[in-house]
Amino acid sequence: MEKTAERLAQIEVRIRTAEVCHNREPGSVTLLAVSKTRPADVIRAAAAAGQRRFGESYLREALEKIGALADLDLEWHFIGPIQSNKTRGIAEHFHWVHSVDRLKVARRLSEQRPETLPPLNVCLQVNISGEASKSGVEPEALPDLARAVAALPRLRLRGLMAIPAPVRDAGEEVVRAPFRRLREALAALNRDGLALDTLSMGMSDDFEAAIAEGATLVRIGTDLFGARD
Ligand SMILES: *Cc1c(COP(=O)(O)O)cnc(C)c1O
């Protein structure tokens, strides 16, 4: 467990260093600890070391851990693919969802968000690398989806998320290109009158490149908790 605290400190240093290197405002990048597949006691150790935001991809597993850790003041982010029959659990138990890519799911989340909770924070997942990925809204369809989601009463549209297709031994420029496209897509939506503040991009292998291109939230699992089975 001590290892978790040490790794957390190392990641924090890498994030702050990347901010400085790329002229980002200090503290402008938030760490989301991706805790999918990790047991509750590992999350508890990270929380004891000061980490508050955790990302989960599998609803059933997530709900068990959210229940087991209810004594802690944690912020839960759903980042996995969303089947429409799973929206209620997300609407009732999460603070954020990063992987909304169609209106049907957004409508259900809005309808099912309890009145006792603040609006659910939402990022739209964009298929930024083209054919290589199946999930995410196509960039051409993004403006219409964003306008429709922004109008739903129990959701608060915050920004965009992407998982670029993996590239092998690629240069910095190639790694950064999809992150730049996501940043430009966000800027275009804001020029159209939305007020989005979140770019959820960058994982263990590429988060420094994502910070260079404007990430405000990086989602890190492996570098923090070790390889998943
Ligand atoms: C698993 C996952 C991550 C974390 O990936 P690592 O490479 O382990 O850092 C980030 N984002 C999403 C959407 C994931 O599913």
C-alpha cells in the first residue's frame, strides 16, 4: 500500500512537470485514478494518500466498491462503454460520466438522475482516430449531439473525452495529433456558444502529450496501480 502512495507522488510530479514544460497553468490538470479491476482496499490506500477522484469502467464492480467506500468522500467517474440498460446505476451513483456517445443514453441518464443530487457531469466521447475505434461519436455528428445534451435538464455538459487508437513507436507529433483535434473540437463548440471546460484525454502511455495539447483531466491506471491482469 505504501507503494500506491509513492506512485501517486511520482505521477503528481510528472503532471506538474508537464504543466511547466508546456506552459500550462500550474494545477490546471486533474488526475483521475483509474481503479477498474482494483480492489476496494487499494482505492482506500490511494484515498489515504490524498487521491479523491476515481474512474471505473464496469458498473457492477464499481457499485460494489462505491458501497464499500461510502465512508470516504470520493468522486466517482464512469469511463467505460455504456449499455442503455445500465444508465440507472450510473445516474444514481456517479458524479461524472465521460463516455456518453449517443443521445438515447444521455436522455436516459438525465431522466434517471435523482432530484436529490446535483446534475450529472458529462463528457462526450469522440471517435477521434477514425476507423480504428468503434466507440465515440463521429466528429461530424458532435455539434448536434453536444447541443442536444447541453439542453437536458439533469445533465451538465462539461467537455469531451477521447481514447486515441494506439500507435507504436510513434514520434511526439503523431501522438499529439489526435489530442490536438479534440482540443480544436472543444474550441469550436465553445465558439458556437457552449461553455465547456473539460478535456478528458491522456492515459499512462501518453498523458504528457495530452497535457501538451490542453488536457484538463488525465485518466491513469497502470502507472499508478501496476499492470492489470
Ligand atoms: C483503463 C482506462 C484508462 C487507464 O488506462 P492506463 O493505460 O491503465 O492508464 C483510461 N481511460 C479509459 C477510458 C480506460 O478504460
